[in-house]
Amino acid sequence: MKSAKFSDWLKQSLLFINREPLVWLGYTLFMGVLLVLGRISAALGIFLAMTCLFVGVGIAKYIDMKSSEQRVSLSYAINKSLPLAILAATVIVLCWFVFMALANIFSGEPEKIAQFFFYWQLTPENLNHKSSRELASWLYGYANVALIFTLLMMTSFASWFSHSLMLFKDYTWSAAREHGNQVVAKHQNALYKLLGFVFIEAILCASITPLLTPVLYMLTSTLMYISYRNIFEMVN
């Protein structure tokens, strides 16, 4: 079996995005608005961001199917991918809450646990006298950390391909994890480079290019789909 290459996945993803730029533009702008909610409630912000990340995989599938005989509407693709995306996002929020709650307890600040669910920070003191880059970094900083956390959770307790296998092949979580890890073992080099790329970009977006955070989410969704499709075509 031919080994997958990260450079091929990245090139194919960029070309894929160019197929329906208006769809991805709308998705990215929508993401940009939702990510702001993380400064009102971290739980809500993480939930919506992760839901959009996984729904983005379904949107990629919709775009791919537009060139086939089995065309579906965008609303159908979103509704089809939304239940699993909500489930995955909920699990990630719960895991994040457990880690955060334990950290606050061990640090002697249990009163901060409630702030995970509501902590109003969109005040004049936080919004005024900031450059656009500083403001974007403040608004989207948590989203980049959440993306890294999610990828670490996926690769530790599931696999990079688990979500796609569950969404497109109706695998159970355990079956998707097992099969996904088998595939990952055969293409470790490409997967490590892909994850490293996303991690580096998330770090850059957290500090240097924060306005590109929604774009990174969109690109990650596309990479998840393109890498899955590429591996599936190799197997078949």
C-alpha cells in the first residue's frame, strides 16, 4: 500500500477549498462570530466551536458530492453531521470541565469552577484601547487552545479518523477507534506531520495571526475529510 503524504493532503485540501469558496467563506464568517461567545461562557464557546469543526467535515463531504450523481443539499449535509458533532463536542466540553475543575481545586481556587459556564468578559475595560490583533488574540485565544486540546483528546482516546468513520461509515466508537488506529499505524509519518502543522498554526493564531483562527478551523475540517477520503481510496 502506498504511504500517504501530508504534503499531498495539504495541497488537495487547498484545492478542495477553492472548489466552493463562497460556502467556506460563509462557514468561516459564521465561525468567527460564534467563537466570540467563548468570552461569555467557555463551555458554550468550546461546544459551538467543536460542533462547527465537526460539522465542517460534513460540509466537505457535501462539496465533494456536488460533483457526483448522489448530490445532496447543504442543509441535508449539515443536519446529517450535526447529531454526531453535538455528541463529540459535548464529550470534549465535559473532559475540559473535569481537567479545569481538578486544576482549580488543586490550586485552591474552587470558586473559579462556575466561571467555566458563565463569565462575562465583554466589558469596555477588556474591549477598549486594543489593536485589532490584540482584540482578536484575546477573543480567539481560547479557541486555539481548545483546538489543540481536542486533537490531543482525539489521538489519545480515539483516532484521527474516528469521527469520519462514525459519520460516513456508521461505525461504533470502539470500532472506529480500533480501525482508525490501524490506519494511523500505517501512515504515522503523514499523520504526525499533519498534527504538527495544526499545532504550530494554532500556536501562531493564538499570538501572531489571531484573525486567522476561524480559517484554521475550516482548514482542519477539510484536512480531516481529505485525509479520510485519501486513505479510503487507497484501501479500496
